[in-house]
Amino acid sequence: MNSLAGRRALVTGASRGIGAGIALALADAGADVAITYERSVDRAAAVVGAIEAKGRRGLAIQADSADPAAVKRSVDEAALGLGGLDILVNNAGIADFGPLVDLPLERIDALLNVNVRAVVLAAQAAIPHLGRGGRIISIGSSLGVQVPAAGLTMYALTKSALVSFTRGLARDLGPQGITVNLVQPGPIDTDMNPADSEMAQMIIPHTPLGRYGRPEDIAAAVTFLAGPSASFMTGSAMTVDGGYNA
Ligand code: NDP
């Protein structure tokens, strides 16, 4: 199914994990895809190779989401390299847990800068490139809705900020025909949250489907939101969590 044929996408933080799954799914649906990464040069190159093997254009851009200038540069480079931009997927994110009282300023700043400020700045940089039918999709978290344990405060705060950001920006950009939506994953098996960890053994019994999800589960929701079938959806949050928040 080539519902995204001719569309040009940027997926942030897509050298591995959920972002890589999203980049490959968008390419499968016919899009040309640029990705950003922070450190994983080889893995980013492998994702681009896989995009190109599907007959699509791929582009890897090194850009630290914590650096405002790099975020803007990455959006402009993606638009230049792909000949325009139709879809921005804000996926890059970091997790950091612990009691608030123990979190030093640098770790609080890192969470806010990568999980919130970079999303705001990437959207701001992308808006001038997006035409009617443009899409801004961000990756939040089921923890942005419910906080089921101690030690998650700051991470949950960064993800719940994306709910109001999505709603507000949907109102700002609706008249331009650009939709803005949020996908909120539950536990997904990646380097950030491996399905064989000790924490996973605590999470799985509280998940109705009794297992972790895969990056492809989130990529399917993003591909739907990026495509023409979702043209009347904006300002929404889709939770894809195996029922964890049910
Ligand atoms: P991973 O840690 O497995 O992968 C993170 C990706 O983001 C990598 O490609 C990494 O690049 C990139 N990245 C990290 N920091 C930066 C940065 N400062 N600048 C640019 N790129 C960066 O994470 P996941 O795939 O698990 O998570 C993806 C998103 O989904 C995040 O926003 C996360 O909060 C969210 N999420 C994840 C859940 C899960 O259970 N896995 C659940 C709910 C939400 P590099 O390889 O170069 O380091």
C-alpha cells in the first residue's frame, strides 16, 4: 500500500528503536525519509540503507536534539535533501528516572531540552516547509497520562507537556490544513526499555495483553496518522500500550 507515495518525512532519533521502526514503515508506505541521530553513525547508516533498499530516498543527519541550532539545521537539511517536507515525526527522547529530590539540574535540563524543547523547536522550524496536508506527529508516552509508580515524575512531566502542545498547535495550524497528533506508547521493547529487564517483569503483569509491544506497533499508528485516512484527525492522542493505562 503506497498511501504516502511522494511524501517527504523527517523522523527524529531514528537510528534505532521506535524511531527506526517508524522510518522504515513510512518508507514502506512510499515516503522518502530523513532521520536524525545523536551518536549511532553506523546504525543510522543502516536505517538509511534499508530505506534506500525499498526504493525510497533516505538521509541521515547527525543532530543533538538538546542543541537548538542543530534541531533547526536538521529540519532545514531534511527539507533541502528531500526537496521539501510533508511530515515531521518528533520521536527522539530520553528517559531518566529517580526521586525528584535526587535529580541534579543537568538531568532535569536534559529531559526538558530533548523531550520538550526539541519538539517545540522542530515543529517551529518545520511549519514554514509544510503545505496543506502537512503532518506533525509526536511520540509521547502512556506515562504522560497516568503515572503508576514513584520516580517517574520528570519524565512523565515531559510527556504530558506534549498533550497540550499537540492540542494548541492543532488549533494554530488547522486553518493551514496541517494536522498535529500525538502517539503515546506503553512498554515497547527497545534499548530504552528492554522486554527482558527486571523492570519489565513488574510492568508485564499490569499490561492486559501480557507482553511488551514492538516498534512496529507504534510505527503502524504513526503511518496511519501520516496518511490520507487520518485527514480529519487533529489535536488527538492515540495510546498504544497493550492496555497498560486501561
Ligand atoms: P531508544 O533509547 O531505544 O532510542 C532512542 C533514539 O533517539 C536513538 O535513535 C537515539 O540516537 C535518539 N536520540 C536520543 N537522544 C537524542 C538526542 N539528544 N539527539 C538526537 N537523537 C537522540 O528509545 P525508544 O526507541 O524506546 O524511544 C523513542 C521514543 O519513544 C522516545 O521519545 C521515548 O520517550 C518514547 N517512548 C518509549 C517507550 C518504550 O517503552 N520504549 C514508551 C513510551 C514512550 P542515538 O542512537 O544516536 O543515540
